[in-house]
Amino acid sequence: MSSTLSQIDPQHIEAMVRAAIAKAMGGQTSEGIYTPKLVVSISARHIHLTDEHVEKLFGPGKKLTPEKDLYQDGFFAAAETVMIVGPRRRMLPNVRVLGPTRKASQVELAFTDTISLGIDAPVRHSGDIKGTPGCVLVGPAGAVELKEGVIRAARHVHINPRDCAYYGVKNGDFMSLVVKSPQCSVTFDDVLVREDPNSKLEVHIDTDEGNACDLDHATTIELKRQEPCQCHAH
């Protein structure tokens, strides 16, 4: 028996294991092997608001108006937009609000946006806003001064347990996104794994990153587990 197993190609063994995992977790399979549906989305500048700030910016009793569903179930782009005002009155108009509302307001920008506004915003994961710069938000009914909450959103992947099993990762791990385009192929490392049972497999990168890899003309896109650094001290 052992001699027979030793003759089996390791890739074939891996394929059988992946197929068993997919079957156990109810995934759709192709020739017995589960194949995740990968979506890569460019996350343009946007704002998350609290219920209180929605009313201050758009009027008493105002609720966000869903205009377009996002890929992740339950999330939407609202009809409402606001103006972001940075130091020395630098402005970005018509920045989209995303819903649903949150416990803390947060502004997510690309690097070029922060340059335009004159805000030195750090790269942070969503929700990690302690100690970040603030700004002023201006809506049709009023203005809100945020003491903190402006970030450059770190690249991440929304993923469910079934797809975590496929890739061999868990919540908090990092992955690599390889985008091959005719003129500017790019590998993005440090893609944070954000596991949730209700998530659909989707990588979020910002507009600068999407332009850098020419995502619109990508020929192949691959998501894989990021290997630990093999650096050696000298």
C-alpha cells in the first residue's frame, strides 16, 4: 500500500484533498475540484457615516437611500454624496456614501486623493481609525468635523470559510494577488484575509492600485497564499 501511495503524484493528492473539502462544504465542483469565483473590485474613494452624521449632513430624520447594491450582500452605494474639505480648504466634491451606517464615521481615500487634500492619511484596515487625521464633511444640510477617521484603505479580501479551506488560509492571514496585463503586470502582497461566513470571494484594491496594474485589461488574475518571508540574518 505504501509503495502505491509513493507513486502518486503529489499534485494529484492535493487535488483529491481539495475535492474532498469542497464536497464536505457543499461547493460547486468542476471535474471533482472546487473552483472559487474570484472577483477583484476597485474601491474608489468613499465614506461610511453614523446615523447621527447622516442627519447632520442631510437633514433631521434622513436615512441613506440605497442606489446600487455592492457585490457583498447587504452593502450598497447610497444616492447621497458629500464634499470632503482638508487643510487650507482643499476639497473633493461628490464623494459617495456607502451603507449601511456604522458606529464610527470613516473616510477611505487613495494615495492621490490624500495628496490632493493635503492630508497625511496612513494605510489602515477598515475600522482601525484611532490616531488618524480628520477632515470636514459638507452636505446639503450641514457640516461635520471629524477629529479622526481618514485612512488609505489597506488591500484585503472578503472570503468565506469554504474558500479559506481551498486556499489554505484563515482570518488575519495575508495573500498575494497576481495581476497580469499586456503592459504592466503587478503582484500585490499583504492582502489581508477577512473571513466571514456570509462573504463572497472579492479582493478590494484602491484606484491607484487598479490603475497601476491596468486591471481593466488584465489577462489573468491569481490569488494565492502569501508565503512567509524567507529572509536570513547575516
